[in-house]
Amino acid sequence: TFTPPFLKQAVNAVTAWGMSHIIPHGVFTARKLTGNPWPPDWYDENPIFPYLHLWNDFARRASFINSMGRAAPDVLLYNPMESAWMQADADILDIEMWSFSENHPGGKRINEIDRIYARAIDDLTAARVEFLVGDRHYLGQMEVKKGKLARGGFEFKALVLPALDILSLETAAKIVDFVDSGGRVYALAELPSASSEAGMGDPRMKQLMDALRSHSGFTACGESGLKPLLDRPAPGLEGPVRFVSGEFPVLQHRRRIDGRDFFWLANNSGDWRSCEVEIRGVRGAASIWDCETGGIRGVSSTAGAADSRLSLVFKPYEAYWLVFDPERAAKAGPPECRPEVESLASIEGPWKIVCDPSLQPVMEYPMTPPPEFIQGVEKPLEDWKAWGLEKFSGRMEYMKTVTAGEAAKGVRLDLGRVRHAAEVWVNGRHCGARLWGPYEFDIGRALHQGANEIRIRISNLINNSYGETAESGLLGPVRLVRIKPVEGD
């Protein structure tokens, strides 16, 4: 699974979970990789190592934003750890610390609590509802304020209770006060009968839970869980981002920094996505903060009475921060749309393939290609496995002379499928590197009329040298394309 798209998806996800400090590798730090549970690693034996700075740059920019301001959740999910510990006797802890037997009464109950709790996390995430997890420690620090649980800058309009066997009386009383003030409580299973103070069957706990059940702000979700309520959505369970068209399973995280609203939006699929969204509770100028390039660009949006509407486009595996600045007016203009590409030429036929020994990483299990690859050999675009190199981990250079007409601004080299890193030179001029798709390179400034020398360096994964034969090479199709200008550009 250690592929560049997987690494990109991982950072997209942990940024959506609010992470601000990412350590890519903390175990198995020996250079000798044999014996590790996975062959690939973060050292320079891996052919893609010279390009990991692209991943690192993206990760540090994305997580830097997470290190500032604060999250902006609407829902508090109660952590049921006390109820799990209540079921965990010494027998379970000694024998099954990480998985609990369904044959043991305590283990069966712990697994049930965990399933309900994990399902709530999945359902809230899929519905793009901003939430945080809190236990009685944090709930004890919160004040009840007109239908909200407040702590510092956080204000929660809804509280979700998973399966619970025990609460403190203080926590239970605060939950009842919360619904009395207009808050919403959603229970995913039975309410507790035990208290931390008096143990099982506490009459005061029963009194509090009876009061909670009878309240109009309380909802017992039953076996269907949160999903039907999130689909409506029910009061207090509304997400800030609503799709008008083009809905897809976007990953999302919201922060407030210096009066601005930041939305992390991630397309974790290998497909292009175009959509129109309405974002409640935000106004002002919208901009996209691109963590791959470090660039910021304004995007057009329409401001409503208490929301903003705009169109968005995502490349495969793309994620960015969408930012709203209420101090500046929304920008009018054409909506974001997927670039329209004009194909100028297909680069057909064989390529000269060269394996330069000086470019190869030092491998634990090296494989030297046949001598003709050192000298240069003509090959079609296909998996290195077809060349008898299924166990080769390293770098190959692809060379071809391409004749171009009049050079033009906006000409790009589209490599099609690549496994896995690609670096491009045109007429000796460096035109960039890509670690994940789309593998497109702006070559307009390097291209000239007549013959042009294209050189592409392809690096595969370290896995192949350990016998985990994965697809490798430049697979294409390779084209010269031009992005058509958008009206108004």
C-alpha cells in the first residue's frame, strides 16, 4: 500500500482529522529492511525518495494551517471509555488487551460499545458534520448557554451519546440542563443506570435519565443509528457544506483563524470532481490555498443572507484549504470548472530507454538490467515486467525527439499513467516533477519550433526488489496538449 497516491490520501485524511504534526515514520528505523512487516521505507534506497519533498511540502503546508486558530465543530460525541473499563475485568485485560472475546460477557459488551461508537464517527464524517470527541473531564469544563455547550471558543449545539453503562452524576445533570436550555441530545443505545458515585442501579441516575428521555430535545436513535437523522438533517446535526450538485464523498475539516473560515476539502479518489456547494454561516471573499504549490488564488462566489455558494473543481487526490474572508467582498466572475484540454499531438512509437548506473539507489537486493539498457534500447511504453525487469527497483530515463510547430503558451506534456514518480526535461530545461497524478507538465517555455529533445526520468517503488512486483514505468499515452483559455482570462 506504500504508493505515492496512498501517501497523498493519508495526508489528505489526517489533515481532515485536525492533525498539525505529522511524523512519517517512527518505527523500524534500521536501514536493513529485511524482516520488517513491509518492504518500502523512507530512506534513499527507495527510488522515489528524491521526490518525497513534494509530499513533505504538501504535508507541512496543510498541517501548518491546522496548527493555528481552532476547529469549529457543531457536535460533541461523548467518549464511552468509562463504560468500556467498567466491563473490563482483570481476566480480559491480561489475555485480550486489544481484542475482546465475544464469549466473555464483558468482552461482548466492550465490542458492542466500540461498534456503536465507531459507527457514529463514520456516519458523522460521511455526512460532513463537524464534531469533536469529549469525555466527562471536558464536559465538566463546559457551560450551558442557551442551547449550547460552551468551552472557550467552542460551542456545541448537539450531543451524541453512544452506548453507555455509566456516567458521573455531575455529567448526567449537565446533560439534562443542556436539553432544558434548548440543546439536542441523540442517544445511539440505552442510557446508563450506574453512576460513578454510587455504582449500579443508582436511583438518582435513573431520575436524571428519565428526565432526559421525556424531554422534547432528546432523540433515541435505535438500531438505525445516526444516518437517517443526518440524511434529513435533524436539528443540530447539519453540516456546514451542502452540495447543490456533483456530490461526492469529500473529506472535510473546518477551522477559524483570525476571523476567517478555513475549510479543508479533500478528494481522496483518483477521479476528477466538479461540484457546486453552499456553505452556511460564511460570507466574504473566497480563495483557494493550494498546499501543493503554496499559491493562493481567489475564486468567484455568491453571498446569500447567511451563506456562500460557489463551484469547485478537484483533480485526482487533490485537497486544499478553501478560505472565506468576511472583511473583503465576494468576487464575481466565471465559476470554477475543469480545464478544457485540446490535444495537439500524440507521441507515438518506441522511446529510447536508458538505465544510467549513476542514478540508481543502493539496494539491499539490487538487480542490474541487461547491458543493452545501459547503452540505450528502443522500447514501447509498457510495464517494466514485459522487459523481464519485474524485480528491478530503480530509475529509467525515456528519451525522444518530438517535432513541434510554432511554440505556444500553455502547451503541456501529459504523460498519462505513470508508476510512480516522473521528472521531465525539454531541451535540457527542467520542467518539474510529479509524485502523483495527474502527470502533466508545463513545457511551453522550454518548447521551440522544430525538433525538441524530451527526457523523462521514471522511478518505481522499492517493493519490486523484495519480490512484491508492482506495476512500473511510463505507461502513457503521452500527448502534447493545451489548456483552452477560460472566457475572461
